[in-house]
Amino acid sequence: MLRLAQPSFGAAEIEAVAAVLRTGRLVHGAEGEAFERELGERLDGHDVVVVSSGTAALHLALWALGLGPGDAVVVPDFTFPATANAVAALGARPLLVDVEPDTFNLAPERVRQAIDAFRGPERVRALMPVHQFGAPADPAAFASLAQERGLWLVEDAACALGARSDGRPVGTFGAAGCFSFHPRKPLTTGEGGAIAVSDATLARRLRRLRNHGRGDSGFESVGLNLRLTEFQSALGRVQLPRLEAERALRSALAERYVQLLAALPVRLPAPVPGHVWQTYMVVLPERAERDGAIAALGRAGVEAGPGAACLHELPAARHWNAWRAEDNPESSRLGRAGLALPLHAQMDPGDVDRVVAALAEFLAGCA
């Protein structure tokens, strides 16, 4: 089976984990601090706080910025549910905005219109655009909009470590940038995440909140245990120097997909500058049913899956008290017809040929 995603682990990762286990120090310590420094160097010197997951990063960033009941946060209607979950977990309201059909990202003008149309009792206090599948979502424009409206900008860069926009790393344009190290990401620690910030006071608050509220003078506030383990940090440190090579491999595979899929009746993702291609998603034509495509590719030995979710159509949305300014037709379409195809560094061009051939056979049967 050609997997949808497959982590790249070797002897170096195994030895790094074993070395940590031999020390007996498993909770955040020297490895974690070194991982934070090395990530910060790649993020233009930002202060980095590593945490237990990408979801924890989103939750902690919003919490540290003071978001909570009475507040609304703009999020895309097409994304992974963690984006809205992090907002709702704090008692705030996700304001769901439709995405663009080709980048799958929020557009600043749509966000501006949604804020102006919002009629909820809450006050919009933050923007949380997602760099969907590793494609930068024009973070400079969102930074400008946030400044114009007096809002916090929190970048959901879960899929976008290594992506750049206007010469800057994605995740460094706002108050906080949040990353994920889930196994489907180019750099993985199993579970894990990180928050990049430029404000030293905010960094201290994040470190206190992730560690039971513990600061320099003891337990100074309420907090949670959202720490990353030492062996997870060791895994990340081994992989970090390979990040650019991983991006190049993924970009080459994405180019191969573009060449071969051009002949098929599917919508392809836009080639956004700075894209790191965490996922390659196509949009199926109306006549093709996605579950059928997933099953057909599976029979051909190819694992595929949904790209992300249309949040307002999920059963969980009723618990979020979510609000949307319009019907969000593009998010509905992508949530129904988006198909994620295999893309990882252990593939070669022949694997892409195999995927496209299986998809072509399925689509031919849908005519």
C-alpha cells in the first residue's frame, strides 16, 4: 500500500531517542531548550515555545493573548477542526469564513467583509488564518488587516513549517505562529507542536501556562501540562536540518502531479509561492463521489483521504456556537469533494504515476 503520508525515520532518530532514554530525563529539559533555539534560528530569531501538539499550540497562544468568553475569532470554514476547537475551548466564538477555490486559504477581503457583516454579541478580537496544506495565506496582508482593525493575528501554520512569504518565514507575521509536528507533517515528533512569538513577555506567559502555571517564583497562575518530552525534542532536532531537502522532494513530487493531472477533470491547487506541500489535494468533479474514489484507489494499493473538513457542516459545530456570514459554498464543496493524494519524501516519480493512473481509471468509470 502506498501510504498517504509516511514519516522518515532512520538510525539517527533511533539513536537520539535512545540517548535521551539513557539519561533518565524525559520531561522538557536540555533537548527541549536546544530544539526551541534551533527552531527559533529558522524563524528569523523568534522565541519558540515547544508544546505537546499543534492543537495545544493554538489553544495556548489564544489563551495567553487573553481570548475567552465574549470574544470572536475569525477562522476558515475549510480546515482541520482543531482550528475552531481551540477557539471554542476557551469559550470564544469561531467566526467561520469561506475560503478561496484555488488556494484553499482565507482571503483578506473576504475576512474584512465577514467582520463587517458579523452581528453576534461577541467582539471580534483575533484573526486566525490557516496556511492550508503548506500554502502561505498572504500573511503580510493579514498582518496589515489585523493592525487596521486592532486585532490579534495568530497564524495557524500547522502544515507550514519552512514555508516563506515575502522573504519571511510563515508564522512570524503576527502575535504568534503555531506549528504541528504530527506524523503527517514534514518534521514529526509523533505528536508535538510549537509557538513562535517576538514578544518576550508573551513567551514567558506561554512557558508558564504550558507548565502548570509555574514561573520564576513558583506556581504563579493557573496552567496546564502541555510540555513536549525530551525524546520528542531529540527527534525534532535530528530532522530539522533535513527540512529544506524534504521541501525540495515534496515540491518535485507536486510538480509531477501537476504534469500528469492536467489531463484529468479535477481542480488542482494553485502554485502559491513559498508552498511546502504538506498535502496534495485535488477537487473531484461533481459526478465523482469522494468515498468511491478513496475505495477505488485503495483497491489499487493507494491510500487517499479527505483533504480537510467543512466546519459548519460537522456535528461538532453546534457545540462551537459558530457563526458564518454567508453560505460558504466553496468550503462546502471542498469538504465534500477534496481528495488528498499520497505525498511524502519516501515516494518517487513512479509512485505519482501510479496514483494518477488509479485516479484516472476511477474517473473514467464515473463518466
